[in-house]
Amino acid sequence: MSEKIESLLAKFGCKGQRYGEHAQGTPLFSVDEQLAMVGISWRESPAGWNCLMFECNRDQSAYRELLTMLICEVSVMMQKWRGPLHGSVLRALSVTAIAEITQPRGVICGECKGASKALSKGKLRKCPACHDGHIKWNDFTRYAIFSQAAPIQHERFIRYIPFLTSLVSWLSDARGIAIASIQKQLEKERLDALKVA
């Protein structure tokens, strides 16, 4: 985990130290301790940090934690929901929200596989199905992600869109808090460097 946090912080330009592991393979410092060493607090936004860890490092443990947090959040949002509600729907809403936040350019095109060029009549041409290799987020792309986790009819999915929008907004705010804490630390490091120079 320490290398994953270090690589995440390195993507934003934060200075960090390399922390070793015990002979048993467990990290010497907890996540909180590692972030505290560079002056950043995990507790400000655990969902935001897990989102960044998954987005930047494809960290599966962060993804699982984030998924659990979002399922809890959306179940609270849907307390007054009338009608049947299966757990797979809560999971599908959470998976879709994570996909939308961690892939801001949109879903990778299935025809060109993100290359933005496709073979047509023996020639490489601009892909007609996407824009720069990605299909922008809309209700149909959200439905495509959602239906992989909970296959339902599109008409039924439309009823979940307000909850999905709220969940995406909640996760975006959490991610923004985590990024703001990194930016605050970067500014502090820049000011410290100016004082030394």
C-alpha cells in the first residue's frame, strides 16, 4: 500500500519518502501515517482518496472500499424509495458512479478501442462511433455500465437517474476535497521552497 500512496502523490508532484516493509511483508506505516508524513489527512475525505487511488493506480482494495462506501451512501439516499429495490441495483448505481468519476472523458469506444481510428474498407479512418476514442457520458452510456451489474430495462433505469446523479455529485465532491488537500500541500511545499531559496 505504501508504494501505491507514494505513486499517487507523485502523480500530483508531492514529495515523499520511500517506506520499507517488514520481513513479513506488512507496511511499516499505516495509510494515515504515510499521508501525515507529507502533511495530508486521509480523514478529510476517505471516499475521495479511495477514488483517487483507484483512478490513478487501479488499486482494487481502494475500489472495494469505495464501492462499500457508495452502496451505503446510495442506500441512505434511497430510504424513501417506493417499490422493490434489490441490492444489485445499489451496487450497479455505485459501479456506474465510480466509472463516471474515474473516466471523465467518457467510456472507451468499443469499435476503435480508444484509438479514435477504425479500419474501413482497408483504410484507417476516423472512428464514426466516438469522439477521440471515447463516448461521452449520457443516459445511454450510464445505462450500459449499469446494466452490466444489474440487467434491467431502460425504462426502469430512468427512475434511478436522479439517485445516480446525486451519487456522482457526492463522489465528485469527495474527490475534490482530496485533490484540494493535495493542492494545499503542494502550495505549502512551494512556499517552503521559496523561503529556503
